[in-house]
Amino acid sequence: MDGEQRSPKVIKPKRPFPLRNRKWCCCYSDALIFSSFTTTKKETNLFEPFIKKLQTRNKVHKLRHCRAMLSDADYSGNASGTRRAKKRSSEESPGESQTPRISGRQTNARVKRTNNPPPGQSKRKATDTEEEDDQSEKKYRKCEKAGCSATYPVCFASASERCAKNGYTSRWYHLSCGEHFCNECFDHYYRSHKDGYETFASWKRVWTSNGKSEPSLKAFMADQLLPYWVQCSRPDCRKWRQLTKEIQLTTALAATYRCGMKLSNIKMEGPDQCSQPEDLRVAEVTDSWWHSMLILPPLLKESPAGPFLAAYYPDCVGMSPSGSLSTASVTELRADHCRAVQSQSKSVSAGDQTRCVGPGPGMSGRNRYRYLSVPGLCPYFQPFYQPNECGKALCVRPDMMELDELYEFPEFSRDPTMYLALRNLILASWHKNCTEVLTAEKCAEHIIVRGLVRVRCVQELDRVLHFMTRKGLINTGVLAVKRPLLPESFCSKNVIVIGAGAAGLAAARQLQNFGTQVLVLEARERIGGRVWDDVSLGVTVGRGAQIVNGCVNNPIALMCEQMGIRMHKLGERCDLFQEDGKVTDPAIDKRMDFHFNAILDVVSDWRKDKSQGQDSPLGEKVREIKKNFLQESGIQFSELEEKVLQFHLSNLEFACGSSLDQVSARSWDHNEFFAQFSGDHTLLTEGYSPLLRRLAEGLDIRTNCPVQAVDYSGDLVKVSSSGGSQWSAHRVLVSVPLTLLQKNVLRFTPPLPERKLKAIHSLGAGIIEKVALQFPYRFWDTKVQSADYFGHIPPAPEKRGMFSIFYDLDPQGKRAVLMSIVSGEAVPAVRDLEDKQVVDECMKVLRELFTEQEVPEPSSYFVTHWNKDPWSQMSYSFVKTGGSGEAYDVLAEDVQGKVFFAGEATNRHFPQTVTGAYLSGVREASKMVSL
């Protein structure tokens, strides 16, 4: 039985003594105490010195000497004695690495070599010699853990009065190389009659109520009794010191500790404390084998990740159950700060549906919150999945390692607890304060765990922090840094970035923060690419992107938080106006929305067994399914219902950026198979430009430098502009729009691989145009009633996409500015019109929607022409008929480790968005520094 006290070896005297009426008193600690003898006078004289010695020795020594005075034949054992005999035989095996027991003959010979004793003391001398020999062979016992380097273990617990300290115990319990506790201290807490048992039992109740792992005595010792280790904060010292058991480590102490601090409970290291040598055990912790000898993984106390992970068992996510919230506290916290996320109707790939740990204490399997809102934290920061939750972009599972983490840290594949504890701590710390660089020193303060394993955690912290920084999970966005975020080994190459749009600026900012020399070349006279904000109408109007679709974990929301920019949440209300000014019955809108989604569901079923060569245009497939449905069901849509259906189809064309007759029915929604951004849709009332300007701060950007050639045939990549300028670098990042690659505006030497060229031409370049109108007053307020937008039902299918929706760009209601969209088949209809003609068409629509009142002429306006912009010629990409979402991945592949590609058309998960473009730049920066 683990933890049962082993009986010491029995040393047989030369001749058994005939004892009469032996009396033993057996206490319930299984230690036998010799009480009295009724013997002959001769025997009384002989035992008297031994009885005196028994009174001054501890109980273990008493037991050993009492048994040594008895022969095996005279000792009448019970059942427990049988167990002791077995343990005794195992102790005497050669594998224990102890000094062999000296036989009686060897002892006699040693006695004969001594001076002749006085006549009455020969027997006493012989017995004393035997006792001294027994003591010499029992001075220490080696740790039984195979591979442990501790030859002379020391008990750190010192809980029992009988603690072995650095002496002999029947068994050493191993926690790590350098941390052991003795069998006497084990019994002090493990045995129900001992003083420490209630302490262990109380801890055990807390552990089992909050945690999932076994509440063993070793876990108790590691969680409650191991001493803390703390590192000196002086830059020229940084030595580790062990605190006494009584001192509790706090983040404040960890941040400010210096060798020899004047704290009563901290060990003093001498007059010049920092000059004192570091404990030798600390050096062992750095060796790779030390972690393999660790019995229990580190479970952090008071981790910053705690509020994020209240729904998990703490020990499954690297935290200590003894330092976690109780079930009642968790319930109260959820009642105050949790909110449910509406279920998403998006598909999730099998790769995303990885296992979730079951709910922790106090949570049922069905009634749970999707994510936990942490007080004082931006509600859009949700870095961790909650139990049984999936399909949320840029989210990690706190209880398991991702594939790229396993590749980077294979040593944690068997037991990932230490890595999870550190990673979760880092992620939580970053999201609690994303305005400052997160350093290893800041994180180390929050690593509160007992024992030498804290030294190992702090040592591993740098690697984990650099990995997460490189991946863009932390220390990203518009963060300004004073020194490189990565070691010099990651920053040996210089990079040229072609294009100063969201993707190019993101990559350049990341690379420069990493310590890489970066040059950005931009063909236009401005930065931003397809992000172009106009303020000529008195408010910011995005000629390009201005809306953030799904803010939870969106890096755009992160940058807004870093800059203190407020995002306006778009409401869900969208009244649909007919051309006679009537508002469409919401029930009709809801019914036709159902039929619209049902048609798309049938498309999804159709494509399941279709190859890429069997693809069809989405518009054709929609018409076919609709026709079959009406024929088979006998249902006939009314004229109004047909128009409402056309409105929903125009929205789909807006999302795709193209007429449905060009879009792949097989792959039109390829990105929906990956986790997408959830949460609120918001309008950036100040536009995207402030974010991009901040990203560009401090970068070497050359505008009016249109690149026309990239030569990667040599060791260095040479870049040439149309003006004759040339630059060279180790690596080049191409972040130009897809159309420029399709039309060979950039010439590559040698030509790009055939596989990449095929992918480039399998994607379509979508176009949408915008019209913005400024009015002298807000004529729509009485009818729209402060909604953020309203819809226009097309009068006929051929009018679909012509000003189908109007956005109010001043949600505060101070300025009168509307913006509308032209999409789908309506784009070619306005392509060759003058701006005034386009505005007149838009005004006709508005006057038909507001027939009951006068609609004034706009005082100012503008119309976009992205199809005519020489450096864009598009809005965003889509998958053409016969194409595949895989083309986005192929386009993102680098060529020979020299030429890299970024942009929304290289992001399979998040195409068509500024978010996708930004993340592609972060991805390529990580890829370049990892080579």
C-alpha cells in the first residue's frame, strides 16, 4: 500500500535473550513502544542502558532497537507483521544501493580488534558496536525514482515532528529532481489520526469540488507545501531564490523581489546577497530531462485566464482547483457578466469540430453560456472557446494544443498542461491590456505556482511568447514598439512590400516590429489601396470598405480598442420600401427569406457529389431549383413576394461582388466551411483610414512608385518600377489586387508556376460601386425612424441590384448623408454613365420610396468608379464557375521562399474583407521570419 510505513530491518543479536512476561503497548500509528520487562536481575542490568537510550530517541529508532533485542522466534507478529516482513525482505534487496548489513561474525571480529574491555562490559560493548554499525548504514536513503539525481534527498515539508529532514526515511516521495518529502510527513497528512489529516481532507474537498484530477497527497504537497521560488528583479543578477514555506508569492512580490529583501519570512543570503551563489538545483531545471522527471504538471494559482475559463475544470486548462472560484461564485459571475451568443447558421468543417471538455462544476450540458464577458474588458475579446462551442474565428481551445503548436512544441504532446497554462495566461494578459507590448517579464509576475517548476515555466515563457507573437496572436495591431519583439535570429533578412493596402501595411508593420528592415512601394499617391475614405460630404464615407462584419475577435476591433475608436453597432431593423412608398409587411419578408435560404440549402445538397468539372453558375442553379419547387409544390409567389425574393438575391450579389451567373454554384460560399467572425456588425464612423495611417507610422513607404517587374532568378530579388528605379531584397511580398496579376501588370522573372497562374485565373474580380448623397436635411427620419439602413425592393428582376439598400452614415442624426450600392447586373448599366446621371437615377428611386413628402435635391455627392481605377480595377474576389476555394490557398503559396503573396484574394478563410487582407499580411510576415 502506497504510503504505508515500512518496518526497519531486524538485526539479530548473537544470542536471543530469554524474556519472561513481555508486555508491549501498540499505538494506532503502527509504531510499537517498548514499555516494561519482567526479567531476571541479570537481564535487568543488561537492558537498563538500552531503556535509557529509548527514552531519548524518536519513535522510529525506538522501534528498531526494541526489535533488535528480540529474535525472530520470540517476536509474535500479526497480519500487519506479515506485511512488514515482506517489506523487510524487499528492503534488503541489492537494488536499494545501501551498505550491506554487517554480519554477527564481522561484528565480533571488529570487537576483538579493539582494546580488551573491563570484565563486566564486554556484552554492552558488543551491542553498542552493533548499534553504531546499524546507524552508519542508515544515514541516508536514495530516491527510488529511476533517473532521479538526488542522492541525498531533503524533505521540504518538515510537517511531522518525526520528519527525516536530510536523514533516513523508509521511503522518499519524488515530486521533481530536487524536491522530495519523507514517509513521516506523508503519514502526518495521510493517516486519519494524525494532526495534518484534517488539513489534507479540507484541501481534498475543495479540489474535488472544482477539479477533475485525482486529489492525491502528492498533489496536495505540490499545491500547498512546496516552497515558492522567485527571481531577483535586478537586471545584473536575475538569480533564483527559494522562499520559506510561510511566505505566499504574489504578483507584486514577483515583480519587485530582490535578493535579501527585508521581509521577515524571506531567507537572507548574506551581506552582499546578489553575490551569493544560486542554488545548484536551479541549473538542473534548465536541462531537457528535468521536465521528464516531473511527477505533476504545474497548475497556476490566480491566473489571468481564470475569468475567461470559469466554465472549465481548472486543472484541464493549467490552473489549480484549490485557487479557483467555487461553484457558487462561478454561477454568480455568469449571472452578472455572461451573455449568450446567437447560434450561427454557418457550416463548420470537421477540422473545426474538435473535442470540447465537458462543462465544469455548476454547468449543465444543455444550458450554458457561449462566452464569458470579463468585467472591464472589451466584449469583442473572446480568445477562448467555451465548452461545446465551435465555429468562432481566431479562437483557441484552452484545453488542447493546436496543430501548429504541436509542431512547434512536440515535447508537450504527451502532457500539454504546462504549455496550456502558459499560453492561456499569455492570451488572457494580452487581451486585458492590448495597448502595451506584452513581455515575458510582465507574464512571469502572474506565474504563481510552488516549487522548482516555476523556474521551468518562466524559462519556457520566452519560447511561447515569441511563438505567439510571431503568429500574430499577441503584440499585434497598431502597437508601437521600442525594440524588436523577436530575437535577432528571426530578423536577418530585408523585405520589400509591393502595395500599401491593408495587407501590405499589416505585413510591413509586423516585420518592422519583429526587427526586419522593410521597404514599402505604392503605385498611388496615397496609402490604403481599396480603402479610401471621403470626408467631402461632412461625414466620413468609405468609397471602399467601411463596415466590419462580425466583431468578436476581429483584428479590426482590436485596433479600434488600441486607438480608442468607437464602432457604431448596426441594428437589425431594415424596412423594405416598395416603389409606391409602402412598407413591406415583415411577415412577407420573413417568408421569402425562408424560401431564399431553402433554395441555397438545396444548392448545398446538390453540390455534395459534384466534382469541379460538374460545376454550374449559381444564378442558373437558383432559377432551376426555384422553378422545380414551384412546379412540385403547386405554390405560386405573388408579385410582391417575387420582388422581395429578388431583393434577397441582390444582397447575395452584393456579398459576392458579381452577377450570380458568373459565380460558382459549387464554391460560392467556400469560406463558410471555416470558422467565421461572429457578433455585431459595425460601421466605422471614422472609416478605416485612421487604422491604416497608424499602421503606416514609422514605415519607409515610397508612394508614386508603380512596380512593373520582379526578378527572383538570383540570390536577391530585384524589383523595378516604371520610372526606372530598382531595389533588391532577400524577400518580396506582393500585395496587389487580383486583377493586376490576371492582367500581367507585374512581370515575373522567371514566370510564376503554372499551378499559381491557374489559381489566379480561376478567381473572379468582383465589382460594386457606391453613390453618396448629402442633403440639406434628414427627410427620411419620420418614415425610417432612426434605423441604420433601409431597403429598396426592385420593381423588376432586371432592376435588381440598382440602389437596393441605403445606409445612413450619420447615425447620431446630425448630418443628412445617405450612401447606396450598385451591384450585380446593375454595375454594367452605370459603368459608362456620368456621375450626374447616376445620381439622377438614384434620386428617382428615393422619390418613389418617399412619395408622401418632398425629397430635396442633394447639395453634394460622389460616385465611385473602381472598375476604372488603374491600380485596383475591382472591389473584391469571388470563385468563378468551374473554380474552387482551393485557389485562394494556392495563390497564397510562396515561390522559392523568395516571393510571397498577400491580400484578400489569398485568404481562403476571410476573403472579400479588410479583415481578410490584414490577416493575410500578418500570415506572410510570420511565414517569412519562420523560414
